[in-house]
Amino acid sequence: MKELFSKFKIVQVVSNEQRHKGGLKRLGKGYSKAYRLNPFNPLSYILVVVTIPVILLMYGFVGSFEKAINPFRWG
């Protein structure tokens, strides 16, 4: 699924090792790769709108704000 999303440019992937070697700080968690939804792709907004009911069912109204505050951040 990650390969499909990155093929359609819905998810952006950055190598933290290459960033560290280039003198930049690491993004997100860990050392290998950082992922985020592409804020410039309209398909990522459709993905967010489709998953909102799933988030509300799984975490409830209050829990959804804790889990999905900003889906477009590196993490």
C-alpha cells in the first residue's frame, strides 16, 4: 500500500540518513525514513475525508483530535 501511495505521490518519503549526511536535521521519528501526506496533491485530501469516519469510530470524538491533529506533518 505504501508503494501505491508513493507512486501516485499521495505520500512523501524522505530518507533521514541522506538528510543527516547533508547536514540537515532529521524529520519525524527514527533514522531511516520519514513519511507524510503530500499537502499539494488533491488525492491526499480525498484520503483524509474518507478516513475521518473511520477515525471517529475507532477513537471517538475526543480521541480523534489526539491522534489526527495534523496529517500533513512529518512523522
